[in-house]
Amino acid sequence: MTRFNDQLGAFDHAAELRGDNYLTHSRGLMSWLFTLDHKRIGVMYLVGILGSFFLGGVMALLIRTELIAEGQTILPAIGDKTWEDTYNQVFTLHGAIMVFLFIIPGIPAALGNFILPIMLGAKDVAFPKLNLTSWWLYMFGAVFAVYAIVSGGLDTGWTFYTPYSTAQIQGSDVYYAMQGVIPITAGAFILGFSSILTGVNFIATIHMLRPPGMTWFKMPLFLWGLYATAIIQILATPVLGITLLLLIVERAGLIIVFDPAKGGDPVLYQHFFWFYSHPAVYIMILPAMGVISEMISTHSHKHIFGYKFIAFSSVAIALLGFLVWGHHMFTSGQSVMASAIFSLLTFFVAIPSAIKVFNWLATMYKGSISVNAPMLWAMSFIWVFSIGGLTGLFLGALSTDIHLHDTYFVVAHFHYVMVGGTVFALLGGLLHWWPKITGKLYHQGAAIWAWVVIFIGFNLTFFVQFMLGAKGMPRRYAHLTADALAELGIAEANLLYLKVGNAISSFGAYIQAIGFFMFAGVLAYSMFRGRRSPANPWGGASLEWQTPSPPPHHNFETTPIAHDPYDFDGIEYDEEIDGYVRTQPADS
Amino acid sequence: MSPYIPTLANWLMAPEASDVAGDVHGLYYFLVYVSGFFFLAIIALMVVFTLKYRRRSPKDKAQKTPTHHYGLEAAWSIPPLVIVIVVFVLGLKGFIGMSGRRANALEVKVNAWQWNWEFVYTTPEGVEVRVPELHLEVDRPVVLTLNSQDVIHSLWIPAFGVKRDAVPGRYNKIAFTPTVTSAEHGSPFPLLCTEYCGTQHSTMLSTVTVHERGMFEVWLKEASKAPLDELQKQAPELYAQYLKITTNEQFQQFMDALKADNPELHEKVDKLQRPALVGAELYTAKGCAQCHSTDGTRLTGPSLKGLWGAKRVFTDGAEAEADENYIRSAIVNPMETIVSTYQGVMPSYQGKLSDPQIDAFIAYIRSLDEAAEQDNNQP
């Protein structure tokens, strides 16, 4: 077989001879903590976010165990607080950790950092020192968040709604939030800067460091996703920073903005908060959609269908995302006119999302579909994201939202979008690029079993919650309320439903937990015992598959020439290396 | 329920016991069918493609198909667009239904605080009756006016499909008409708090009893009479004194005496507040009378008579109806909404009046017109 020599053949050989890659380039803990190498920073982010995911996951299991039956089951009363207070702290920390420490930085900071410069054929991001600063800010913010747990707890929910979060107990009989509000919001404030700096870095990198031949419409779609995400990070995160700062100074007793007793407006906080936090939903999902575009095309060996529609739909979602924050506030008393406008704009977000799903399907049509673990994650992303997106219609519509707002229907909806969407894309993307990151292959069968268990557990946990919410279970409830309602004289079949539904949901959570441990086991085994991966194990066409696995310190010896990243012509299987090689240049 | 949309089994949704719930359920089931169709279509295609085009050998190649087709992509963007616009319109229709006014509606004030609900009815005699459960009448429209005394709460009655936040410092309204009595339903309906509000958020529960036609007035009379009947029975001379009360001062003296005398009875009678009397007292005590008349005379500020429900035009051209939120803001933030024909000279009462005092003012201002209406009706 003739192997086309585009920087690779000779280079691959040389690097292997030297045995030099980014992992072995230098040694010692300090060489990691103060590295300027985007790949190492990406790996350190990965460790940080997976650690946060574990912490948040433990909280999730505590929540589901508490709700497995009526009344107190596992959570203890701590100090002078009741067990309900403990529950309120646990769900708050679950949300805050998962959102601020895991999902928002998740794909951009970990996978994005590692893959973005390599996809561009660049040596690094535009500002490597800024990149390291982002990581340190992330760790610094995480320390604040952990400090909040030990410094008096936090029971506001991750949304920190005023006046519950701002007012202090002043000898009144009103119970306000615990003392951890300032540390955790300060932590989120710092994490915001980490996010902004990453966004700045990615935008500069994409503008300045694209290789010869890579026009905007020759960029891999993951980069479009990251670009759209970076725009949101830069434009929306400062608003969160200002809001949290106002909250902190108000709670410290310095100014009054939100406290209605002193002329403030608590609903103003909701506007400020969601002006960031709704776009933040797209910070979570846009890079995930980018990952899925790469995976679907690569594992189908087929050119992505409707490149421009997918690329522009990312930008459209990013921009529309700024105009829909009010749909979190239909019950707050905002005017009918405002609610109507927010509702209509919300529905427009459905269109670019639907376009992406249709285009992914069209990409698979007549492809050569490899049913391996990463592809199963990508396909199950379409499953869960479709459910998450379609149930969004129920919440975008005004009248149904009034019924479903702040119930388990909403809980199920955003878990389908965020866990189903972002986490599935993150784990799938991790398996997709794992051979590139570590240079090791993993056991496909075992990885598929881990996927099966997580997929079943996930749907079992969250699907039933749609019904629980629609039938009458509000969110953030420590009690199932079935017994309490029965005591008030309510005799409805719903009460039994509450108990059974919650038990099913908790059972699903345990299955998920088993699956995640299996998943971790597969990766750990691969890391220590895995077979060496070829440069291109899946037959991908974008630039990251043209450098060895793991890549050398500078990614590429010479700047590669970019081609259409989805042109699979001329990529041939090579039995000798159990991988794919390019035998003829791609279309430029 | 829209008749053209078949309901799924009862296990998908809360019971349907109001006109609003009818709208909500109709749209809900419509969306279940639409989403179900799209979901199944997407998954079916995905599964079929995966089975049919599975890579059997590593050397398999994908077939050549076009990489884009603008016509096709436009074509599959349009049906979802049409569907979401239809859903938007249906949702808006239901939303306006529950946000709008209702003629001849029963008005109930809802006070929320950690972690209780209180429902306030006003009898034709101007006495407020406070009860911990909501009582309504079947097929009679109702408007709830919600307010919170501490943090944000939210009232949800799943069977009625209605929910509204109780926000401190403002009055939110929601309207609906119950269509099923509690007797038909087999038990009262649950009412829950859905905005996280602290330790006992999940036990901030209450019930809704929907009375049969004509039975609500009977209940209200009972509820307002029960404490007074007891007063009459236990302390006839105090009862006689109660009937003669015309000012808040007398009312407070009476209540103080009762509290010292019979605390248990005091607690029951305390549910029967007379906010308009409190408002009248505040009107004199806080110096309002200097600038605002109660008989329509123009002083430095507008008269309070005829104010309730009137349209106000401000110096900046904006307009508002004199409802609870307007009166509140005119008291705490008077310079923000200056009626166009007056000078803005009123000082802010922010922090000088408590929430219950502002509520009492509102009740007083309303009572001025209700008194006038009664005078007109009885020439």
C-alpha cells in the first residue's frame, strides 16, 4: 500500500523513534502544574471536571436515596439544623458543583483545550500563559466553592434567588439562607473569569492561527461550536459577575438592590441571573453539538451533511440564546407582553436545534457506520437530546409552562439536555479522542457495556420524572409529600404515584452509578494496560488524526496544510497498524 | 380539554378541574403527540440507517451522496417552524386566559410566609376572614392576588393548572374557574409551594375545597360567623361592644381587652380583621389628610375617592390602572409616577409603613368607593 506522505509518514516514524510526546516531554508534578502546553492544561482540566463530576454525582446519589421513600431516609440533621436543611444543602451543592465546576467548563476547557489547536494544525492556543491562568482560576474558584461547604453550608439552590439569599437574620422569625452564600458566589465569580479568559483565548486562536488552506468554512464543526460558545462566554459571563458582586455586597450589608423591604426588587435579580444563565445553557450544549458533528461524521466515514446549516445554526443558537432569558420567569408576574415575546423567541431556538438533528441523520444515510462505543454515545446523544429538546416545547409554551414550571418536569427536561446532551457528548468525545489523548486504545466491548448500563439507568432515572412533575411534584422538595397530603385529607391516586415514581427514579440513579464506575474502570484499564493506538484509529479526516497518538509536544513538526475536514476519500484501512492512513490528498 | 385531542391515560397528567387546566391539558397532549411523532421518526431513521449501513469490514466505504442540499434543508426547517408557531399561539391563548380579568370574579387575597398559606376573603360587611385553606365555588371565576411577607413563594394547584409567584413587595394575580367540585373529585385538591423558600419548603402545603353552587356563601358566612357566634355565646357583653365598633382605635381596644380576658377566643376573633378601619386610622395618623381628601375635593394631591380602578395618566405620558401595585408604588415611590395634573411633592413612605399597613391602606381606599356604591344603591 502506498502511503501518502503529508507531513506524516516520515514524521510519525521520527517521533516514534525519539519516543517523544507531550506526556513524556518533561517530567514531574511542576512540569504539569505550570505547563503552557494546551494539551497538558486540557488534561488537568479533565482531571478537575471529572473530580467535580464525581463530587456532584455523590450528591445526586444522596438526593435520590433521600427520595427513595417518604420521610427521612439517609440524610442526618446536622448541628441545630433539621434533616430537611441537610437535604436543601445537598441539592444546592449538587446543582452548583455540576453547573459551575463541571458542565460549563466541561467540554470547552477539557476537550476544547486539547483538540482545538490540533484541529487547527497549530502548536498551541494564541495565549498559552492566559490559558494556564484560566486553569488556576478554575482551581481557585473550586476551592472557594468547597470552602462554602465547610463555612456554614449553602441552601439557596444553585440559582441564589433573592431575597432568600441576600437578607440576613436580624432577630426576626424569618429564616434566610445559610452562611455559605458569599464564599460560593465569590467562587462562581472567579470561575466566571476563568470562563471569559478561555473564551478570549479560543476566539483569538481561531482567528489568528488557522493553517494555510483552512477558511472559515473549512473549519471542523467542533471549532464552530467552540467559537459560538466563546462569544457567549465573553458577552454573558460579565453579567453574572456583576450580578454576583451585587449579591455579595448586598448580603454584606453595604448596598440594597434586591431587598424589597428596603425598596429593592427581588425579581430584578432573576432578570440579571437568567440573562447569563440562559445563555450558559448554550455554553453547555453548543460544544457538545460540535463534538457530536465530529463523531457522527468520523464514525460514519461520511462527509457531514449541510455543513453551513450546522455551522450557522450554532451561531444562531448563540445569538437567540441572549434573547430568551425571560422564559424562566413566566410565573414571576412579568407582563403578558414580555412573556409572549420571550416565549416566541424561545420557540425560534427549536429550529436550528432541529436542523442539526436532521443533518446528523442525513450524514449517517448511506454511510459506513461503525457501531463502536463512541458512535453509540453519539447516537444516544440524539436520543436524549431529542427528548430534552422536544420537552422544551412544553416549557416554552406559556400555558403549559405555568403548570410545569418549578416541577420535576423541569428537572427531567434539563437533565435530559444537560446530562443527556452535554455529559453524553463529553463522555462520547472522551472515548472518541481518548486514543489521541493517551495514545492507548480501550476495550470496545467493555466500553459498550458501560454505555448500555448508563443509558438504561439514565432513562430510568429521568423519564419518570416528567410524569412526576406533570402530576404534581414540585422540585427542591425534601418530602415526597404523599403522606403529608393524605393527612390533609387528599385522596388521589397521585399519592401512590409519587412514591412509586420516586422509587423507580432512585433505582435508575443506582444503575447509572454502576455504569459510571464501569466507564471509569474501562478508561483506567486502558491507561495502564491498553494497546497502543495508531495515529488514526477511527479513520477521521480532520487534522488531529494526522499527528501521532499521543501528539508530540509541538503537535506537528511542520504546519500542516488543511483540507476539507470531512473528506474521507483516500482514507484507507491499514491492517499492519490496525488504523487508517490517507493514501491521497483530500479535496482542498 | 379540547375535544379534538384524545387524552392519554390518566397517568400522564394531574387531574383536570378548571377551565385553565382544560387549556393546559389540551396543549400538553397535543405536544405529547407531536413530540412523540418526531422522536419516533428520528429514532426509527437512526436505527434503520445503523442496521442498513453498518460497517461490516474495516475496508467498507461510505456511498457517495450530496454533502448539502439547500432545498431539502429549507424544506425540513419549515414544518417545525409552523408547528412551533401554532404551539406558541395556543400557549399564549391559555396564558392570557389565566392572566386576564374575569367578570364577577370571587376575589381572594393570598398571603404567603415561611411556611404557611393564608387566604383572605372579604365579607359584604367589610370584615376580612382569614383561613389556612382555599375555598372556592364551582363554575365561579376566581382571581387570586398573591403577596409574600418574607421570601418568594409560589402557589401551585396542579388540578387547576395554575401557578403564580408570591413576591414580597408586589401583588401578582392569577385567574381561573374551577369546574369540578371536591365532592365529585372525591377529596379536596392539593395546593403546594413551588418556589424554594427554606427549610420547610416541602411541607408548605394546603388544600383547595371547591363548593357546590350556592354553598360557598354558606361556607363564608359560617367561617366569618363562627368566631363571632362563639364570642356571642361566651361573652355576650363583649359581642355587643364588637357590633358598635366604628374606628380602628375601638377595635384595637376591644381586641386588647379580649386578649387579656380570653386569649383563646381572641385568637379566633383575630382572624376577622378590619383592614379598612386600620387604613382609616393610618390616613389620619400619617398625615395623608393634609393633601388627599376622601370626598373628591382637590387638595395638593389627588383625592382618594374614586381612585380605585381609575386610569392614571402620568407626567411622562405613561398610563396605569390604580390597582394594588400602583397604590403601593405611589406610597413607597411617589415621585416615579406623578399624575400629570399635579405637582410631585409627596415624600416617600418607604420603610415608614409595614406591608400589612400598606395592605390596610389599599383596603381603605377600596372601601371608600364601595361605601359610595352602597349609598348610590340605597337612595
